[in-house]
Amino acid sequence: MHKQSSLLAMSIIGVLFFIFGFVTWLNGSLIPFLKVICDLNEFEALFVTFAFYIAYTLMAFPMASLLERTGYKKGMALGLFMMSVGALLFIPAAFSREFVLFLVALFVLGSGLTILQTASNPYIVLVGPIESAAMRISIMGLINKAAGVLAPLVFTAFILSDLSSSLNAADVDLHELAKELITPYVIMAVILFALMLLVLFSALPELEFELDPYDTSNIFAFPRVVLGAVALFFYVGIEVIAGDTIGLYGQSLGLANATVLTSYTMGFMVLGYLMGIIFIPKFISQERALLFSSLAGMALLFGVAFSSTSASHIIANIPDTIVFVALLGFANALVWPTIWPLALKDLKQHTAKGSALLIMAIAGGAVLPLAFGKVAQITGDMQSAYLVGLVCYFMIFMYAIKWHKMNSWSR
């Protein structure tokens, strides 16, 4: 791809990654909000993440087939249109306060994001040398997580400026509170539709692939991709746990304005992405960055489980255990950027199917937070429930030291 085309692709995909981040990490604030207006317990509230992320599993391969027929550019435009429809579905959901309708809206939003993610990640991998792909994805991740920092702040400022005092009021009108969602999601729908037109009529180049020397259409014949999907399943699970449960955890500890806590996790992820941009591949390889991430994540989980729930030694007025949850964002930052180029290496025309398989792994964000919620519900101890993430980091560790090197199942 020519340099000018590469810069255009990076610019347009950068805008899309901002949208990914804003829509995705808005869920961290939406969870405690819907918990109140729909009268849910912690486990039920985490179905927000389930509805959103399960769309990636159910829609990934259909969307990959669609991309092969329509091309990546038209596919991304369709994804933005689907997202605008999902945003508009928040209107009847807010009027009715029916949790099921909120889940339907989130599923449609997730479906639109599925095709966008399936199309956009290969662009970033393939617009330059594979060895520096993690650096380019880190730039996109920086944009994505910067949006994740803003989303909870915007939600708290414009949806409910003082959530804690409003929810503690005995005479609070939950129907009026729910209607606060309408205007922001209408604005989101308009922006998404405008972006659809931008992509559709832009000069964004199509991706072209060389023929694969291996005569196979079965993506499961490539262990590097399959095991990459396994690692990403567990990674997305712990990423969502760190980003989307911190508000619930803070709420359980009695912290005011718990809806902004996702911004702390996202802030540390931004720091991690900056480190990736600076150090990969000049000072550290993609493989070593992935290994560091897995080991750092394990260490931080012990900090979450065994640190104080009341004292503030690291950040003023924030319990140490909450700070360690937020710090998981730093450990998580380089996992996505490093696994993608390692998994897609040498796939050639199978890249769309390989990308779809990796996108399906985002289902970890649907399943594992529910597992976390159930453990917390059964034990009555949300703090120790974070240790379920040790399994996630072990899978990432295995991909870093062994699985990414596998060219066939016999080796």
C-alpha cells in the first residue's frame, strides 16, 4: 500500500477507533446506572457486557463473509449504520425502563462494532511492516482508550452530574432518570450516520491479498490464529472485568460518583499504549511485551485481592484495592496490539476469516465478567473474585512463550 494511502487509512481508522472506545467503554458507566433504574443486582447488571460482547461471537463469521463480498470499505459503512440504529434503540428502552430492550440495543451496537473491528484491525496490521504492527495498533489503542477515558466523564457530567446524591434520594423519579439517556444516544446516532457517509465516500483504499500457497479454506488449520483467539478470549474477559466492574466495585465500597472509575482504568491503558508506541519494536519485541503484560497482570491481581479497601496510600481518596484494579489497564494495554500481528502473520487471503476468528474471541467480554459476577455473588466477596483473572493471564502467558510460534498442530 502506498504511503499516501497508508496515511489516509490510518487517519480514517483512527477516527473509527475513537468511536469504538467511546461506545465500548461507556458500558462501564452504564452498568451502575442501569442497575439502579432497572432495579438489578450486581450479577444481573453484568448482562450489559454479555449482550454487547456476545454479538462479536454470533456475528463475526457472517460479517467476515459479508466483507469478502462487499469489500472492507462498504462493510465498515454498514457497520456504522448498524451502530446508529442500535443507538436509536435506546429511545424506547429509556421510555419503558425495560432491561431487555436495553440489552437488544446493546446487541445491535455490538453487531455493528463487530464488522468494524473485523475490517479495521487488518488495515492497521497490513499498512506497514508486520514487525512494527504492534506499534501501529498501539497508536490506535491510544486513541481508543483516550475515548474510554472521556466516555465515563461525559456520561457522569451530562447524564447525571451527581449520581450518588440522586440515587440516595427517596423520592427520585427513575422514569425521568432513565430519560436522561435519550438525548446523548440520539446525538451518538447522528454522529455515527455522518461517519458512515464519510467512510462510504472517502478514498479509503481496499485491501488486496496475495494467494495463499496452502490449499485450505479451513482457518482452524492455522494454530497461531486459533490459539491467538483463545488468548484473546481470556484477555478481553479480564480487560472488561478491569474496566467495567470497577464502577460496581467502587459502588459496593460506598465511593461517590463510582461511574467515573472506568476512566482510571482507561487512563492507565493510555499510559500502556504510549509505552508501546515508544518501545515497540525499537527496544522490545512484540513477544516480550506480551510476556511482560501477562506477568504484570498476575502481580496486580494479588494487589487487588489483598490490599486495603479503605486506606489510600497511592491515590488520595481512592482505596488501594481500587487503584490496583485500575492499574490492570496498564498491564492489559499491550496484549491486543501484540497478539493481532502475531496471529495474522502469513495468512494472506485468509486474513478476513482469521480476523473474524479473533473478533469472535471478544466473547470473553461477555462470558468472563458474568463468571466474575457469579463468583462475587456466591462468595459475597467481590475483592477476592478478581483472582479469577489469574486464569486469563496464564493463557496470555502461554501464547507469549509458546503458542505464537506454532505453524502447524504437529509442532
